[in-house]
Amino acid sequence: MKNSVGKLIGILAVMLLVMPIFAYALTSSEAREEWVDAKRISQEKQAAYTEAKLDYAAEPTSENEQLIVETGKDVLYAALDEVEAWLNWKQLEAEENSEVPDEIKEAIEDDVKANLDKIEALRTDVDDIDNRLELGITYLKMIGKYFELLADAARNTGAMWVYIGETRADQVSEYEQKLRATAEEMDDNTEIIEMLDQAKEELAEAETNIAKAKEEYQQVRIPGQPLIKFSNGNSYLTIAKGNLLSSYHYLNQAYLLIVSGGN
């Protein structure tokens, strides 16, 4: 009997350890829903804050002023909850994406952890708010941290896009090499080689633009010009996408010539 009780206690202990893991093991889609809910609550708190300001404007009493402070704090708490939910969603989204390499996932995890630490520090700041002046100061502080978070997110997003672009370029390059090897063994291959040369030129342009995009994304940091650098990176990737599509078009033409026997 004693052994049975001991085993039961052991099983219960293991269950208590495991249950929290299952409780918080969200999928990215579930995390997104939590973010949507947090965003809705944030909007509701903002509406209550706006109403409190209108009440104070109509009747500037100390009670109404205190209500501004209280509803304002609620807005800041809700905003922090919303950002936290968004960070959790984006981290899980990256973790579940098989195309994202481990080093980028680790960078995202590190940035998410750093930003979650900032959120906890800001919650303490909100706790300490007692008047409208402190409310305004904390709000401005949160705006600065928010731009830091956006820079981290944009840089990581750019890194994922660049990696996918590099992967696609490698695939096109491999296809081009296989077609070229086949074409070089054919007698009537002049037009095929011309198509392959054009494909290779477009591929080289794509690789150059992907490299430029990568350089721009790496500079998405504060202080600096994160929004401009992110926009520049996006522009280079858009051009690279066009280059890859053109390259694939020429490769497809070369393939059709190969299967038809050449010139």
C-alpha cells in the first residue's frame, strides 16, 4: 500500500510538471488569435480613456482627472499586453516555418526575449504612475521602445525574406547548370546556350540585388534610419524577384528547345 501511494504521488508530481507545458504550448494560429483578442481589448481601453477625457473637459474635477489617470494606465497596460501577444505570435510563426534557418530563429528568439524584458520594465513604470504628467512621460517612453521593437521585427523579417530569396536563387542556379550540361552535349545548341546565358545574367542580377537587400536589412537599427533601410531592402528584393522570374522564363525556353531537339 505504501509503495502504491508513493507511485501515485510520483505520477501526480510528473503531471503537475507537465501540465503547464501543455497549457502554454500554443500554435502560431492560436497565438495570433490571442493577439487579436488583446488588440480588441486595447481598443476598448482606448475608448474608455477617450470618454474619461471628454468627461474631464465637461467637468474638470479632481475625480474626473483621476479617472483620466486610471483609464490611461489601463490603455498602457493593454498596449503592452497587445505587443507581448504579437511578439509571441511572431516567434511561434518563425519556429513553425521550415524555411527559416536555425540562426534566424535564434536571432528572433533573442530579440523577442529582449523586448519582453522591456515590456516587464515598462509595466513597472506604469504601476508607478500617479498623475497625468507621469502618464504622458511613460507614454513617450513606450513610443521609443515601440520603435525599437519595430526595428527588431523588420530586421528579422528582412533576414527571413533574404534567406528565402537566396534559396530560390540557388535552386534556379542549379537548374541552369543542369540544363547547360545537357545543352553542351547537343549539336544544335546555339539558341539554347543563348537562352541559358540570358538566364544566367538575370540570375546574377538577382543575386546582386538580394545581397544589397541583405545589407540594407542589417542596418535596420535604432539609432539610424530603420524605416528607410527596410524600405530600401524591400525595393531590392522586389527587383530580385523580377530578375528570378525572368531567369526562370529563359530557362523554361531553353528546356523547351532541349526537349524539341535544339535549333
